[in-house]
Amino acid sequence: MVGALARRFGRFDAAEDAAQEAMLAAARQWPGEGVPDDPRSWLIRVGYRRMIDLIRAQQADRRRAELYAEESARAGTEALAVDDSLHVLLLCCHPVLSPASRVALTLRAVGGLTTAEIAHAYGVTEQTMGVRISRAKKQLSKAGARFEFSAADDLSARASSVRKVLYLVFNEGYTATAGDVLERADLATEAIRLTRLLFREAPEDPESAGLLALMLLTHARRAARADAGGGLVPLADQDRGRWDRSMIDEGTALIEAAWSRAPVGPYRLQAAIAAVHDEAGSDAETDWPQIAALYLALEHLEPGGPVMLARIVAVAHAYGEQPALDLLDTLDRAHGLLGHPLTAHRAHAVRAHLLARSGRDDAARAEFLAAADLTANDVESMYLRGRADDSPA
């Protein structure tokens, strides 16, 4: 079959792809319809049609590229105002892809993350993630997805996926999953830029406003998160005079304007939490009961491990270490927080801090070391080992 198609069209690689498509068609149809009298001829005919479709699509792509080049030359670059990154973002969030594939492909194509970084975020091997990304690209090609933009249709249909992607890109930039630096400011800044584009195209979308507010209110603390040597500085110990007040003011204005539109979604809840932190003059002045209540509401919407752990921390500040330890034990029994690959290092770190604050130094030291062993970020690991050394053996 491959030989027949390659001889006819003179393209061996395309002939292989068309042959695979024909065999997939046979696998779907023959069990129900029966094997045809001449299976080889049937397969070649289907492969032939696939080759024709491929050639026509490529010819259409060339015509579209030529037309785009001609229009660009006539109009100049200023007339092409929509940012290409948003085009790619919408393309990667195409409905033909699964939610996981949309996020993975966008992190790779727009966010600039390596396959290894994306795999770590998903808790899978690099090879598995590589296959997923490659399959997503092929799905887009097979679906005939084009580099075209329709704000009204595309943003409405894909806004949820786009927000999730941008949120993950920002998180990877704010605290790198691996490496010898705490953050990747380039990714965080790019996520903010793209979210501004998203918000500009859909200013009435309250969750897009909430996501932008969350990023601004969080990124505003960047200058105070590390000491002169690059070491991690916890939120409670940060010099709040180094926080970016203009960014905080912008984020606060966004969340206040979007808050009243019901129902409130997860990004607005997280932005509200960030705003409470940023409004406090010190850690002691923070309204921790309000933050604990907001995290409880967020947990009802998105009951994931990171949200549960954040609520535990808020409960500790608001009501004491023992209620927080009891809550951690309850949630760990129900959800396995201390053993899950995506939450284990954070869960051990939270437990370590709670034990240290309650005076149980030996147990705290063991938990700090366990958390340090589980993180791939060298700056976090160094901080956690330092805390372990501060706890008497």
C-alpha cells in the first residue's frame, strides 16, 4: 500500500501517514461492516483519498500564506494589531484537543516550558509528556486547525482552557518546579502579558479580570521573595516596602470591579486572598480568618491538594497550630496529601512548620528534611534544610 501511494504521488513520508490513516479506518469499519472482497484495493483507495486531502490542505495553506504576505506588505505591520501570541494560544486551546493536551501544548508552544518541566507539573515521565504533545500537534493538523482568529467565537468557547493555561504558566514562573533559581520571571511576565491580551479582548469576563488581578497581586511581591544571596524569604518575613504598590493598586481595582458579578469563580477567590495579604501592613495584621474562609470557599469549587494545604496554613494562623495539624491529618487520610507526588513536598513542609511552631522540634526537623528531599527546586531545598538545621536534633 505504501509503495503504491508513494509511486503515485512521489512522497514517501506522506504515503506512510496516509497508509496509517487507511488502516485506522479499516480497524474502525471492518469489524461492523465486514472485510471487503479486495482488502488491498480498499486500503489503497482510502489511502489515495487521504493523500488528496493532504495535498489540497497544503495547497490551501500555501495560498493563505501568500495572501497573508501580500496583505502584510500592503498594510504594514501596524495594521496587524492583534498579538500573534494570542493567536497561538487560541490555536493550542482548540476544541479538538483534550483539556490536558491543550494545557500541555500551550505550555510548550507559548509558555516556553521544556517537556521535562511540563511532565514534572503533571507527575508523568518526560517521554509520556513528549508523546502527548506530539499527538496534540498531529490532532490539530488532522482537524485542519488554522492560524485564524475570531474573538467572539474563539474566546467564548476556549476562555476556560486559556485561563487554566495562563495560570499554570504564571505558577511555573513564580516558583520554578526545578532548577537552581526560585523563579522564572520571564514566564511570569509573559503570563501577565498574555492575560492582559485576553482581558482586553473580553473585558466583561469577570474570571479573566480575576486571573489578571491574581497575577498582579502575587507578582507585586517578587522583589521581596529572595534575599541578596538568592535565598527564599517567606511571606511573613518579607520587606513589604519592596512590594510594587502600583501593581497592587491595579490588581485591587480589578478584583473590586469584578467581585460583584455572580457566581464568583476560583480566580476571583484567589485574587481576593492575595488582596487581603497585600493590604496588610504586616503578617500580624493579616485578616487570617477571612483568608481561611475564602480558602474554604475555593476548596468547595476546586478541591485540590494545593488549596487544601493553603487552607491548613490559614487555619494555623487564624486558630492555632493544633487545629491545623488535626485538619492536615484529616485531609491526609481522605486525600493522601503526604504521599501524592504533586503535593507531598508541600504537605511535609506545612507539617514541619506547624510542628516547629508548636515546639515539637525533633518531629519538625524530620519533616523539613523529608520536604527538602522531595522538591526539585534547589532554592526551596536549601531553605528547608536550613530550617531543619535550626531545629535541635
